[in-house]
Amino acid sequence: MERSRVLLVDAAPGALLGRELERLLGHGLAVTLNLRRVADGAGARADWGGRVDFTDFDPFDEAALLAETVRDGLGHHAVKSRAGVPLRAAFLAGATRPGLAHPLRVIGRAGAGTDHVELAAAARHGVTVTHTPGSNADAVAEFALAQLLALTRGLRSYDEAAHRGEWRAATAPPEELSELTLGIVGPGRIGRALAGRASALGMEVQAFSRRPAVTSAPALASARDLTSASVSAPDLASALASARDLTSASVSAPDLTPAPASAPDLASAPDLASAPHLAPASTPQPTPTPASASAPGPAPRPNRSLPDLLATSDVVSLHLPLTPETRGLIGRAELALMRPGAILLNTARGGIVDEQALADALRDPAHPLAAAAVDTFEHEHAAFASPLFGLPNALLTPHVAGMTRTAMATAALRCADHIAALLAGRPEGIPVVTA
């Protein structure tokens, strides 16, 4: 029986590559490995020659991606990526065109989110799209907490001053976390993981959700009154220490459309203490689910209104998928509602925030927003560009929040299991995303 063909557009990095390949081969799949983003391409050829096929192309070059997917008229039954390589209508049409020996049937992403895929086009061409929601929940929650701590305590400015040989003292003592309210927009797996960590550190946590079941409880009462002070100093810790006297009138906005719930995950994190090259298994078995994935932590207190959450939170952290309903969710009007001295964290998707509006707010010393930490951007990878460049109160990182060893291994192995199950006609329990 002919094996199903899978193209690994960008494989798991380092020692995790061997584990991912063994998982796919153990499922009886024929693997083509793209070496372009493999650190040791020669080593991969030496270790895996004869067991997998190789190619080398830029996955963000749509023409090259399509050419390699359909090379020699063979095609691939599945394409797997982890970095959100764009898979648009032209690619989907070409990868499923009549005459291919193996037209595309499955797209798998080793990570959360499928905004890189044109879902309507995938549905038209009969391509099933899967991903690994929750695989990086702990990693992203930890990263968001690191962003929060770095900005509330002004760590970057102190570090830069110390490297210049300056002994710099705070112009105003910052508030402790127990004095601050964290607002989470999107209390799903990641949002709840962050809520549990923030609550353990003494923060008051509230959340706005697009899901009515989460927002059915009474809204959180309005925040405490604090002594007002203008926010103009570049020292972010001092800005946060400034009081937040909420003087704006009440606001209202329509709630967002409820998001569909996803199916349960199939597999979970591997034991990273094991050797990177595992013996091939005839039928790989899902590994146990980590405790944090099955018990994401206590639910934060619900807030029915996004405007109210923005106006009553000292730190706002975004944890939403990018959809037509969430694109541009945080724009000029929403930023203007935030508390004086507030901080915005975005580890979700760049398109959720209007980056130009965010940059303009951060440049304005009279604006209530004091700082932002951004890990996801509208334009990433080779097209990386942002109006946030150069702003001292913008902490920027290149979409690395979910890239821990455990998270990446979990995502890679789950994705392999999902692809194999879908190609074998066993969709039960596999998270599938539709337009």
C-alpha cells in the first residue's frame, strides 16, 4: 500500500527534529524535509538519508512553495508548518489541481492558530486544516508574565543605564503587583494560564470573553479611585506608579460574535529527557496530557464589556485568535479608554491591534497608555516592519512567546498525530478549523 506523502515546510528545530521525523515515519508516512530552516542540513542528510526525501526552498516564497509541493506531478497529501507560512488561494488551487498523483488533503500547523491559511479556499478545495491549540499555553503565559514584570518594574531602562555606567534610581517607586489589576481579553487556555500565575502573585484578574458562557456572570465592579497624576516621564516604572483617576463617562460597544469551541486535543507533551532520536514505532501512541493543560487554572472574574475592562485594568493582555471579528479590535478609540499609566501586552496576533494607533499613543506623553510589549506583528519574518520600531516604551520581540522546548515538542508531535489521523480517515477528536 502506497504511503501518504507529507511535506515538512519548516520542521521542529535542533534535537526535536529527530523526534518529529520518527513520529511521522512511525505513522507510516513518506516524509519530504525542507532543509532551508534546518540548522545542520548536512547532518540531517547524513542521519536521515534513505529514510526521508529532501528539498531546500524558501517557504515564504509562494511560487517556490507551490513548485516543491507539486514537483514532478507527484504532489503531497499533507503540508506541515510551524511558523505560519502563508497558504493562500493560489497555493491551495495549485496543490489540489487535477492530474496530481497526490493532491493536497491536509494542512497541519504545529502551533495554535490558523490565520495563515485562507480557510474558505481550503474548504473549496477539500483541504482539512488542523492545528495544536493549547500546546504552547504555559509557554505563552510565562512570556506574558515576563513582559508584565519587565515593564511594570522598568527593567529595560535600568539595564540600559547600567550598561552605560549610570547608577540610576527610580524617580518614583513603582506599584507592586498586588496593587494592580490585570485585564485578560480572551480567557482561553493561555489567558487562564496567565490568570493563575498573576493571581498567585497577588494581582486582581478580570477577563472579557467572546463566549457568552464566560461572560454570563455579573461584570466586575468599577476599579478603585486613585490620586490622579499626568504620565509624561519615559521611566515606565514611574509612569505606572502615577495614579489612575478614572474620569471618563461610561462607554458601550457591541459584544463580539461568539467563537466556536474547538475539539479536544489528541496528543500532548513528550518527555524531553528522552533521547532526541527515538526508535521508530509501528503505531506511535499519544503521550500523557500535562497537568497544566488539563487544569488551566482558576477562571478570572468576568467582565461583560471590553470598554469597561480597558478602563479598569492597569495591564491588559490579549489572548485571542485573529479572525474577521477580532481584526483591529484594539484601535485608537479602545486605546484612549485605558487607565492612565496602563500597559498593553500582545502575544496573540499582530492584526488584532492597530499598530499605527498603538505607536501614536506611545509617542504621546499625554496618552493614558504608558507602555506596550508586542510579540506578534501585522508583518513578520522577511516582511517584518512596524511603526513601533525605535519607541523606548515599546518592548518588541519576534514572535517567540511560545517557543520553549516543551511547547515546541508538544506541538510537533501532536501535529504529526493529527495529520496521520486525518489522512487515515480518523477525524474523531482532532481539532479542525473551518471558515
